[in-house]
Amino acid sequence: MVRTFNTHNIRKQQELTGKYWDFSPCVGKYAGEHFKVATPCCWESHPKFAGYRGEGEYTTTFKTGGNIRLEFKGISHTAEVWLDGRKIAKHYNAYTIFDAVCTNLSYGEHTLTVRADNRFSEKSALHIPNDYMSYGGVSRPVVLEQISDVYIRNVHVTPYKADGKWKAKIEIYLENTKDNKYGDKDCFKINETENISKNNRYVPNGENDIKNSENRSVDVLVNVAGENLIIKNIDAEKNNIVKAEMEFDNINEWTQETPELYYIEVKLLRNEKAFDDLIDRFGFREIKASGKEILLNGEKIRIKGVCRHEDHPQFGCALPFAAIAADIELIKDMGANSIRTSHYPNDEIFLDICDEQGILVWEENHARGLSEENMRNPNFEPQAEKVIEEMIPAHYNHPSIYIWGILNECASDTEYGKECYKKQFDIIRELDTSRPCSFASCKFKTDICFELPDVVSYNIYPLWYHDTEPDEYLDDLYKWVQNETKGVGKPFMITEIGAGGLYGYRNNYDSKWTEEYQAEALRKQLTAVLGYKDCIGVYIWQFCDIRISDEWFGTRPRTMNNKGIVDEFRRKKLAYNVVKEIFNK
Ligand code: ADA
């Protein structure tokens, strides 16, 4: 399953995952042997590879021909891809989509090989040993598409209200298969010697003998919420962006209580015949940071949220639809209205469900707790910036995403770190001005970056890492931000608060790690934060217990982060009902 709705009626699309592929680990006891493994999946879900860190080669075959586009929703964490033995793509970062376009393939059976690597090294600046697990494998779906010489890469809809009427700015990104200018940032800083362009476009023999070459122009037909618009004679010789504005009557706005969704359907036509299409979904809603508030269609929002990792003891980071939906049901049952995708962009299926359920999403780029030294890795900036450049265009239309976050708990207390934060906020604002942005800081009274985001956000752990009372701690921090920093007057929120609790662990003195301690700590923490009038909301750390990388076991019993309100099997801890009671007040 790729999305919760059809994204094409005309373009032929076929999921290549959702079945067994051949898997062969490259190192270790089973190196070179072959196994049938389910996809999409992490290799950790296979009993022989539950702790495997290394490279592994996945292979599948399919019948096709002509021009194809292969979309990889997520390979963990570094991918190299070959089609019939020719290298067609490489990509870094488990949590963003990449693609490869191959033209003029002969009709018949083709072999796709994906080499995934989840090792840690200097080459990988974001996937490092950390307080969550970097899994390995084809962890999100792979999709095969049949494309023409020109196809729709993407469409962005930006709804806005003016003079009491809903309007929308529409941008349609057309791509010409022979044009190789798309996204040419090299995120590896290694010498690429293979015959493959930096942007994963591979044309056999360096030629592209396109049919219809006598007719370079296309007509673009747009249908949004039942309204049609036709834009004629678009030059499709090169990649092109088609822009339009539309206005609408009788719109049902997207709100948390009534998350009404609308479709945009774009078609490309030649001689009145449609040959390509793209369908996406959006909601009529506007998000604005205004003074100390974030407004959703003019109404103040109050965040009662949880941070959630994509993690499950059976599925690793590759949760299937039903497991994601079950998580969201539990989160809603707890009374939460928002989820923070700590600490990376999430699967589109998760975002689709949040759109449908009216859950507000804080989506963030990939980074957790990087020190200045980590950030000085020459790969850090290109890799982290590329995550933003891939995340925002892909997720732009999701109405649930109300804010972009970056660089959780990185070096926002140093001048060098500040430069990196600034560059990344600049990239976000180039790509999207329709949402605010922020970062979750743990630098307390040493943070020097609050002039940069639209919203000031802190991760705090009173009653866990220190024993200060939560209300005193929060008040002191808030006043410091107002009196001493350029974050003064901005919306303020708590992006993490919580305490560890081991499922089933009790003692007579309710010490740390007991379920009782966790429940009481959360009661005090949440009461303080939700009662603080200048704080627009809170995210609990975290929804469920998660596996962490072995190298990071230090302060984490079971090699797990145990601050979940439910454990890794989604069994409720005592804290669950406390949260439910407070969130439902
Ligand atoms: C940090 C971090 C989380 C997690 C948490 C904790 O704030 O952002 O990823 O590590 O602390 O459990 O201490």
C-alpha cells in the first residue's frame, strides 16, 4: 500500500513492494546467501538479521518497457540502485523519497537491485548511533510508473482566504525526461565515477529518442474541488512550472473537528487526449504565527500532543497501514490532537491518516542531538539541507502539517551552529511561506538562535533529569526568553516533556523507572505546562517505548528509550490514564 487514495488514473503505476524480494547480506555469518524477505520491511524483522548492521542487496524483477520512473519512498539508510546491472540512483537518508527515470527500455523482464546500508561512518552525518534505531532495508514502498516524454512531477496547492472567499495558488511542476537539471546537489562528497547523473537520470547511450518530438507543447487541465481550468500550449521542451490561481464557493474548511479534504487532479493533454495525470489532496486552511499565537483559520490552536518515532518491535521503522492507524487511534483516545514526527520526515501513509483525522503534525527534518563537532562533518550540511529539500516539496499539500521543525537539540548555543540553523530556515522559507517553522531546543539559557524561528520551542525534563518543580522551571525559562532573547513575543511551546517508566515495574517507594513515578511526574508536568497561559501547548516524550542503537545503551535500560506512555507493544502504562484525564479536561 502506497497512499490512502489513488494518485493516478491515467499514468500506469504499480507497487513493486508488497511481496517477497530476494535478499542477500553482504557481510557476517550469512554473507552471500540468499533469503526471501517481505517488502517493504526492515531486515531487522527477519530473525536472522534482527541485529544486523551492514549492507544488504535486494533484488526483484518486473516486466516493463519504454520510459519508466521508479519511486523509492524510503531506503534505510543509504541506497544504491541498479537496473539490469546499470547504476541508476544513489541516495542518503532513510526518511525521504527519491526517484530514478530510465528512458527507452526494451519491453521485457528487468531486474532491479537495491543495495541498502545501515552502517555508521563519517559519510553519514545524520544516521549516527543515537537515542533511536537506524534500521536497514527497503523500509517504505517502491513504485514503478510508466511515463511519457513529459510528465507531472508535482503539484502544490496553497489555499488562502481573501475578501471572505477561498482562493488557491496552484503550481504544477512538469518534467521533461531529457532534462537533467532537477535537484543536482551532491550529498555524499565522494567521487562519482559511474555513468549516472547526480539527479538519478539515466539515459542509455546518452540519447533520448522521444516520440512526439514534433509536438513539444502540452495543455494542462486542472480540476480542483469540482472547478476546471485549462492552460493551453505550455512549452514542455524543458522542465517547466505552470502557475494558476483559482477561487471557490461553498468550501468546507479543514479544521481539527471537521477535516474536510479536497482533491486536485492535473492532466496533461496533446490533441485533446490526456496522457499523464497526478492527483493529490489538500484542505482549505491557513496557518499563521501571529503575536504569541499560532492561528488555524484565524482560531488559536492549543497543542496537546505526543512525539512519535516510527518504531515497532515487529516492524522496525516500516510500520504497515494497520499498525500506523492503530497508533493514531490510541493517540486520539488519549485526548491528543497533535503528533510530532521526531526526529525525521514520516511515511506518507501516516500523513494521509493525520489529514483525514484532523491531527496537527509538527514534521521535522532528520537530526537529533548533533554537537558542533557532528555539525562540522563536511557531509552534515548537504545531507541535512537535502532532507528539507526533499521533505517540503513531497509533503507540501498535507493540511495536517502546521509547522516545519529542524535540528532537534543540535548546537543552537554556538555561532557555528547558528549559521547552520540560519541556512536551513532560509531553505524552508524559500520552499514554503505558508507555514511557520521552529526548532526544539535543549540549550536552556544558552540558546542564541531564537531570532531565527517563528515559534520558540523547548524540550524540558523537570522531575526527570533534574528535580526542579515544573511550574517554577517553566516560568523561569519563559521569562528568560522574553527578557533576554530575540524570541520575545513569539509563540512559545514545549516540544518534549516526560519521564521514564518501565512497563510493569513497581516498588514500594515509587522510584524513578516505576510506572507510578512516571504517571505522577507527567501529572505535574502537564498540569504546569497546560496551565501556563503563555504556552501554546505541549508534546509528551513520547508515545511508545522505542528501540535505540546498541552503541547508545548508556542510560537506557533494555537498550530502549522507556519514556513511552505505552510500551513498545502498545500496552498502556499507568501514565496513559493520567494523560487521558488531563488532555480531556
Ligand atoms: C531529548 C531528545 C529525544 C530523547 C529525549 C530523552 O530531548 O530530543 O530524542 O532522547 O531527550 O529521552 O532524553
